[in-house]
Amino acid sequence: MRTVRQLIDMSGRRALITGAAGGLGRAMADSLAELGADLLLVDLDGAATPQLAEDLAVRHGIKATPLACDLEDAAQRVALAEKVLVGGGLSVLVNNAAFVGSSDLSGWAEPFEGQTVETWRRALEVNLTAAFHLSQLLIPALRAGPGGSVVNIASIYGEWGPDWSLYEGTAMANPAAYGTSKGGLIQFTRWLATTVAPEVRVNAISPGGVARGQPDSFVERYTARTPLGRMAVEDDFRGAIAYLASDMSAYVTGQVLAIDGGWGAW
């Protein structure tokens, strides 16, 4: 019987994390590095992945490689996979990158009638199609490597509709494309889990709202609607990624782990 310490040890394994320079990406990268995994840190050209890679390598004594890729571009996804496949094995793929738009993006932070097909397509390309494509390209490596695991980062809005009362009086948005793409990612998780088993496990994390300087009125309403009485912080996701990426969850596949403070329990 292996100990918990042995089950969670990821020494000798390599993990690829998309959207690595963002808040959740950094927390998950740091968590897997602490467990001993070597890392491939993927984000847009110009993101802070080189500095992140250097910091993680120094602090945790692992190998961390920054890789630039625009996940909207299928050709760049193929090129990324080729770099990964020639550079060594792969044990974990974390599909974390997300198209979240901005308030000044035309056709995004608009009433439903003003949301455009173009922004819809962009969101689905990054949030869903890229996860499908990278999984397809890298499954052979995950099958060959030890502890093959895909972890998709979904959202509570892939499971539940938005409560519009939370947004009143703010410039915040919740476009249809975001929730739809995350809902698709959850179903893709289940579909892929039954397709690539038993060699590779596929699970998802469904985060609730993460505190990132939202307006006070939104935070107060969100907190009141959440059983644990607060928004999430990045550290709340460390245990989830450590569990799903390691052999701690060796008999878990096709599952969605909600890290939402009880949001979905009402």
C-alpha cells in the first residue's frame, strides 16, 4: 500500500498548463511544481511566463519551460503540440486558458441582442475548441506517460445560469458564449473520460467566483449567496489540482469537482 505522500508525489512527471500566467494558472503551476512535476507553461506571447518559469524552477528545483501560443490559432496549437511531443513525455494536461473578453470588446459585455457572432466564435475557440484540439494532439503522449491525466477548468456558469441581480449597477458582464463554452467543456470532460480510459483520466474543476477587485456591491451580493460566505481566492484551487493531477485520484475520472463555496448546493 502506498502512502499519501507517495501518491501525491509527482517527481519525474511533466505537466502542461495553458493560461499559466493568469491567477489560477500561477496557483496551479506552483502547486504542481511543489509536488515535484516539471512544467510546460503556456500563454500568449508577451505574457509573464518566462519570469514565472524561472521563479518556479528556483524555488522548487524543477524544470519549467515557458511556451508562447495563441490558442485561437489552430496552426499555433499544432506547433505547440509538436514542441511538446519532441521534448519529452507528458503526464498532465491542464486546459486552463479562457477567453474572458473585456468591457471594451465590441459585442461582448453587451445585452444579449448586442452580443456578436464574432465574439461568440472567439470564446468557443479558446474555451472549448482549443481544449478539444490540444487533448486530441497530446493524448498519445498522455497514454504513454505515467499517470496520464487531463484536467479541464470549467466554471459554475457552465452548470448554472447567471443570477442577474448580482450585476445590477456594475459594468460587469456574463456573455452567453462564456457559460456555453464552459458547459461544453464539462460535457467534453465526460465524453473524453469514457473514450481514453483506462490509460488516461479526464476530470474538470468548476470554479466559483474568484475575488479580483470586483465592485463592492457585486462582492456583497455574491458573498451573501454563497454558503461559505466569501468569494474564492487562488489558494482555494491548490488542493483540487494536486488531487486530480496526481495518483491521489487514480480511480477518479469523468467527474466535475466544484470549488464554489457551496454555490451549487442551494
